[in-house]
Amino acid sequence: MKIYLSIAFVLSGFVALGQDVRVDTAKANDLKDVVITGQFGPQSLKNSVYNVRTINSEKIRLRAATNVQQILNTELGFRFSNDLTLGTTDVQLMGMSGRNIKILLDGVPMIDRSDTRESLNQIDINTIDRIEIIEGPMSVVYGSDALAGVINIITKGASKALLNLAARIQEETAGNEYAAFSGKGQHMQNVTGSWQNKGWSALAGFTHNDFSGWNLASKTATIDEVESETNRWKPKEQWLGNTKIGYRNENFNIWYRLDGLNETIDVRGGINPNNYKAKFQSYTTNRYTQQIQSEWRLNPKLRFTAIAGYTNLKRGTRTVIHDFTTSTEALTDAPGEQDVAKFNSTIFRTTAQYVPNPYISFQPGFEFNRDAASGARIAGTPVINDYAFFLSSEIKPAKGINIRPGIRVIKNSVYDAPLVPSLNTKFSLTKNLDLRLSYARGFRAPALRELYYDFVDASHNIYGNPNLKAEQSNSFNGSLAWAGIQEKDLQFRSTLSGFYTQYKNRIIFAFDPQNSQITTLLNVSKSKTTGGTLENTLVFKNVQASLGFSYIGNYNEILEDVPSLDIPDFVWSAEINANVTYSFSEINGTISIFYKYVGKKPSYQLSTANNSQSATLGEVGAFNLADLMISKKLYKGLNINAGVKNLFNVTQLTNTSTATGGAHSTGGTSVPYTYGRSYILGLTYNWSKF
């Protein structure tokens, strides 16, 4: 094993990973939000040295979402892709794939079995207080996997009441398919209770999600009939539970949290008409995450924080041949059809914050990460240990200037890492105009799933690559934020931002050079992304609105193989989003619309004819997403949500690409996106005793 040493300089505040901070989020677009991701401590959005995007609890409630994807799919820069064979979903942020996005649950990294970030939709939506998003490399602050950015999902704490009980039930069609409370459609039930007294608090919650699939073939369909339609959505059932216990006083707080998940995805194959047998599969995920976090303020100048977390993930595959003539089942013996892949991750992190005077502060820290895996599809029982020392500082040499440099040193059991520095700056040009400029180096060691995990079935032939090199990046970001109107009944903020990132050794799916029948992971010598975003937010009396635009370019990586090709360096894609909420104060109700236009996604494919190489342009088509939601308080504690999701009835995206390489390629076929226009009706009840 190689021993690898890396250093990382923490540019913009070190993460307040373990802070149990509760923020008043009465307004869906409150311009005075408090953020904690990447900060030394709780910080107002305006004063943060990072350009942080927030989604607070009120906006989440108004969306009537059942998973995190439904919240993020109308946010700028986010795109989702689906693997209907496995029933999983992946996410892209600012042109980069999910493996380059750090997903945190209260600051604890989420782990995944495979390349996709399916963990994003394995979080109980009813536990989420807010979501904070920082775009761009955050390796100095959060270590590996944070090249494209960080999504920090912050959970709720106990209510301020002595005792609080809450319940939620929601029914949703899947397209035009529905049966009440069970069967077709999507069904959610949740119950949560909390207690707090004299600094002690306790919370427990339980959620059941039942999605019965969409556009499924009949139970007596033949193999040919099942395979004739590609846009079939697998049934998925989730059982989620959580508990949180804590104590706090003026100078000290400590809390423990446990999150558990059981998820089952069912796959029903068609009947072979020659013997009346069919293949049935089930994918079962069991995940639990434990964490304990603490903060101790020794005096006004010195504070310590600590976090310890452990995540255990098991993904099992069970395959049987069902004989319809005898109603019996027998396990199959094909490779990969009976398997349990096991992953676990441990994190320990501690920091100190020292503020000797108002002009400078320091935050040194230590972090340890351990990742391990085992299973029939995993070569051996690999383990990666990662030790990191970091130091960041916040320097305020003059009023309106904030400079935050940082550095991180890493010793890894597999990879040699470079020095990872970063530098974030914030300049208050005027009272209402702020300029942020930053540079950050990114580093991402390949995960165990990329090195040693092999996945072979009827639709996948993917092999890990233990020879992968670590990814590195250099990123430059800038933003100009104007909050020129901050009146009682009128608030307005506009933020213009841009980024440019160069990647070295970026990891992608590609054909194995030795065998074109196998897909594996390879390093690309060079890659780039660049783009800009304009976001505007308005609060005027009963109206809350936002309007945004982004334009993102991805490097044509085939130029690295054939630089003589006559194609542009970048292919570009545009997005527009708009959200509007109107509150009817006299009837305690709101009406909201959430809209996003996602532009076409072009890409060039290399082809060879008559011993001459050329590039052809393919495109995944543009589409529009929109949700219309109505919320109304019926009487004290009882609310009703109703609405329509996917107003434009998007199900599949056009695709002119001819590429057939990669693990999830579509090779010119249409791209499945959603299961069509859906109608929802939900009730929530909240009772408190003070």
C-alpha cells in the first residue's frame, strides 16, 4: 500500500459540523438566513465568506415533497438521472457527477454502495429543517468527494414546547395511476414526537414511504412484453426511523442521533411462454447512521467542538425463478444474483476556535475517516484510512474586509495527496454590495466502490479499477451580491456568480481498453467546467418570489484523445427557474408555483469511418418542470396540502446521442425522467403543550 500525505489549507471557515443550531425560518425566502455550513459558527447569510444557497423548512413544507430530489429538482445547477434497472437516481451539480458532491447529514458524510448518490433519497424528508448548498471545491474543509460542492442536510431538533406531537399523511398519484392508501401511487405516513425540559431534549420519528411503481407490465406479461417498454418505474418501499437525545446549557451542549432505513425495490421479470417461469429480484438496503456531537465554550475567546459518527450500509440482491405452474420459487445461481455488499464508514473530528481579538481568529482541527467494504462483488475486504490536520484563520484587517485562508494535511493509506490550499475573501464594497472571490484546490481519492466493486447483471457489466489515480482540481469562484432593499415589507437581493474549474485525472465511466464489452472507470487527463448564475429574490408584503438563470459549460473531453477535431472546447446548457408564493393572510393559506426550464444537454461523440475520426453532436432534449401547490390551515394545528406535480407531464427526454459507452448510457434511446403528472393531497397535524 502506498502511504499518502496531503495537506489542505482551509480557506473559508472550518465547518461547524456538530453545531445543533436552530434557525427561525418563518419566511420561505428570508434574506437574513443564518448558515452553519463551512462556518466557524452560526453566521448570517450576508456575512458568510461563502456564497451559500439555503432552502429552509417553510419552503420544504410548501413543496409537499416526499424525498430530497423533489426539493432540488427545480434548483439551479441540479440535474438528476435515473437507472430504472436498479431503481436508483443520481445527481449532478454544476456539471459534475454525484461522486464529486459531498452529501452531509448534520455534517456526517453519507456513503453509497455504488457510483450513484442514491443516499440523497434515503433521508427522511420529515426530519429536515433546512438544506445548505455550497458550490465549488470544499476539499480543504470537508476532505475528499467535495470537488463540485457540498449539500448539508440539517435535521430538526426538539420543539421549543415541553411536549410536541406531529403527524403527516400524504397520498399521491403516479401519473394517472392510483389506489387509496396502498397499491398504485405513492403513499406516506409519518409520526414524530419531541420533549424538552431544563436543557434536556428528546425526539423520535417514524416514516413509511410506499411507491408502487409506474407503467408496470401485468403480472402475466411475457419477457418480450416487459422489455418492449423502457420507461417502467420499479416499486420501492421505505421504512425510516430516527431518534435524537441531547442536553445543553449556556456553555455546553451534547447530543446523540440515530437514523435507520430499510428499503426494498422489487423487480418482476416477464414470463417465459415456453416454461411459464419468470425471474423475480429484490434489492434491499439497510442503512443506519449514528452520531454524537458536542460543543464546549470554555470562555468568550475559546471554544471546542467534536463529532463522532458511524454509518453501516448493506445492499442485498436476491433473485429467484418463479414457476407459475407449481407456484414455487428457486434461487438462481448466476453471478451477482445472490449478493450482500457491505460498507461502513467512521468519522471523528475535533476543532478548536480561538478568537484573541475582533480582527483575527483561528481554527485548528483533526479529522479521521475510515472506510471499509466486503461482499461477493468486492475484491477482498479493502479498508482506507484517512488522517487530516487542518488550520484556518479569519482575518479582518479593516471594516468590510474578511480574508479566510486555510490548509489541510492528509495522510491516506492508499494515495499520495498534494497540499490542498484555499483562500476565500469577502469585500463589502458598500453597505448593500458584497464581493466574494475565492481560489480552492480540490482533491478526491477514489472511493472503495470505484476501486474494488464489480457489478454484473443483464443490464450492467461494470468493473472497478484498483489502478485509478486520485482526482485533483483548481477552482476559481466569484460572486457579487446586492441587497439594496431591506425594508419591513420589501426585500430584494440579487447575486451574480461565476466559476471556472480545471480537473486533473477526473474519473469517468468508459470502455475497458482491453475489452470493449466491459465498462470500467478510467482517468481523464484533463477536464474543465465553467459557467455563471444570476439569482434574484424578492419579498413584497404577501408575495415571495425568486428568478434565476444559469449557463454552464462542460469541456469536450474527446479533445484530449484527438486534439485536431474541429469542435469547440465547451458545450453549454442553460437553465431558468422561478418560484412564487402568495400568502392569503385572511384565510391562512398559500399558493405556490415552482418552475424550472432545463436546456438541452449537448455532447460530442467520436466516430471512425474510412480510417478517419470525426465528432458528431448529440443532444438530450430540453424540458420544463413545474409544481403547483396549495396550503391551507384548517384550524389550530391542522393543515392541508394539495396540488399538482410535474404540470407539463414530462416522462421521457428526447436523445439524439449515438454513444453507447459508459455504465448508464442510453445509446440514442429516449431518456426516462419521471412518471408523469401527479396529484397530491396531504394532511399534517401538530400539537404542542408548553
